[in-house]
Amino acid sequence: MAGLGDSVFAPLGRRDQRIQAERYTRGLLRATGRKTLRNIADQVGGEAARQSTHHFISGSSWEWTRVRRALAATAGRMTEPRALVVLPTVVPRVGTRSVGVGEQFVPHLRQTVLGQQSYGAWLASAEAAVPVNWRLVLPPEWTEDAARRRGASIPETVRPETLEACASETALEPLRDWGVPPWPVVVDSEGLDVAECLRHFDRAGVPLVMRVCPSTPLRIDCTALQGYSDREIQAEQLVESMKRMRRPLECQDARGRPLQDAVVSVIPVVPASMPGPRREPGRQLLLMAHWQGRERRPAKMWLTNAADLPPADVIALVELAETVTRDFLPIAEGVGLRDFGGRSFQGWHRHVTMASVAHLAAVLAGPRTFPATRAAALPAARGG
């Protein structure tokens, strides 16, 4: 753990900011219950620290993107990730004061929720998952109302965007701008528009594995499977109708353990909303469904533009999404990733950035030491 604070907080140009960052991270690791700014401050300095803690998160000028970039580099060295996994997070709220709160349709829940919706990009390996980038979904009432924008300190550069653009950019920003390795991306969120997400990742040249719901409308790519109808059909119905495509598969989960009696079906497809009988040359799209044992229906279905990857490798990437799910509740929830209830857009981003650093500290400290002793594992920020 030595040097974690030094490496992650090095982009903070001022010594007092590095000290505040280290204190805030310790507060997240030590506090019990909801990680409010008051609760965090009470862990590191009591009432006297409340004002400076609030200013550090909601009123300071430090750039969270630079800290996230350092976090990604540090987590990449320490956890040896194999992919970036994009996962949605929904926080139900009472009232509409907190930034980004609104009546929002949540695709993977298939319902409308009053709350905040965001996407996180997680560096994932078999052993651990660490969030390194976040993007808050802003409903129209937060982007179109000038007074509300000013009240929440939403920068002019932040414009309305679709859920698909939000989810895609959460992963593409670090891959494009941060100098990180070219990890493939796994988008574990049902209900997003497949064609729009594909356009973002195809344009960037990034391998994508995307979870789809059974009702996703697709068509067979007739240039790859000649003699078949290219009529629109739902993903699950397509898999059921193409039983001849099923094959036994020797594959492993994210931890390298064999998946017993695995069966896979791989079908070349195009999204129903895309014009023409096929995708661009060299960009074949595959629908992949897999089963275990005597399951009658696929456990999950995925689309991938990485047609050159063997099915076993795609399944291994898919399994990394389970690492994120496994780590979210005991660690991410424990360090307060969903707890910021303030009105400030910049405050939300700074809080989730610090919580992501605390998440890495908790992961590296080990599964049995959260919360109290993990705080001691984070070294104090040094002056400079």
C-alpha cells in the first residue's frame, strides 16, 4: 500500500489539497453509516473540519479528471485488469434537491425511478474491480434550466446526451485521453440502444462486448450466413430458432475455474435498426449466448464487435462483470460511492472520485480489514 496516496494525489498541485484528499479518503474508510460530508469530517477532525471538508468537495478548484487518470494508472499497475466494465448505478432519492435527480427511465430495470442515474467504468480482473471514471446522467430539467444549471455549478461544456452516449463515453474517455492500455470494454447494462452504442465504439476502434436483453431486435447477417431470412427477430427467439449453432465449449470463469457443461451459440447478426443487410466490411457483429448444465434458456446474451476473439475469450471477459457486481455491495457501498446528496455537480464528481480512491485502498488492504484498518493502510500525503 505504500505510495498509494503519493501516486494518486500527485496531480493535486497544492500541498493543502493533497492533505485534504488523504483526510477525506480516510474519512470514507473510517465512517460508518451514510458517508455525508459531516460524517466524513467527524472522522478526521470533528466540527472544526466540516467547513474545510465541504469546501474541498463542493467549492474547491481541483480537477477530478486528473486524479482519476492517476487512479487508473495506479490501479492498472496494482490489479492487472483485463477489461473496462461499464455498469449503471441508480440511487433513489426523496425530493429533487440533489444534483441530477429526476423522474428517469432506467433501461436495465425497465421502469421509471425518481433518483440519480450514473455510469461507472471499472478496471476489472478476476481478483478485483476498481472504478476509475464516472458520468452522471442529467435529465433535461438540469441541462435546459439556466437557473438550475447555475445553482448546481454545471459547466457550460456539459451538454445533454443520450444514455448510450453517457455509457459509452464513460469508458471511451480514459481509453482515448488517459494513455491507458487498450483494454476491451464490457457494457453490462440491458436495454440500451445497441446500434447507437456500436457506433460509438466502432468509431473509436474499441473492442466491445455488450449485454443485451432477450427482446433486443436483430437480423441475421445474411452475408455471413447465406440462405437465411434477414427478417427482424428478438434475440432470444433467434437463439432458440438456431439450435444448430449450439456447440459445447471448454471455457473458464474470471478466476480460471472451468465452467462445467458449457454450451455456446454464436450467430452473426446486425441490429434491426441498422440499414442494409450487413455491417461495414471487417466489422462483423456476433450474438453470443451461453448456458451451463441443463439450463433451458441462456443465462445471458451478449453482442460483440470483436469477431476475431475465440468464444472462450469472450466468455472470460463477460465473467469480469461478475467481479464488479461482487465488489460493489461490500466495498463500493461501504466507501460511500452512492452517498453524495448535495446539489453541486462538481461536488458529486469530486466525491465519487475520492470514493473510488478509497475503494482501491480497501481492495488492496484485503477483504477482512474493512472499514477501520483499511484507513491506516493509506499513507499520508507528503508535502511538496
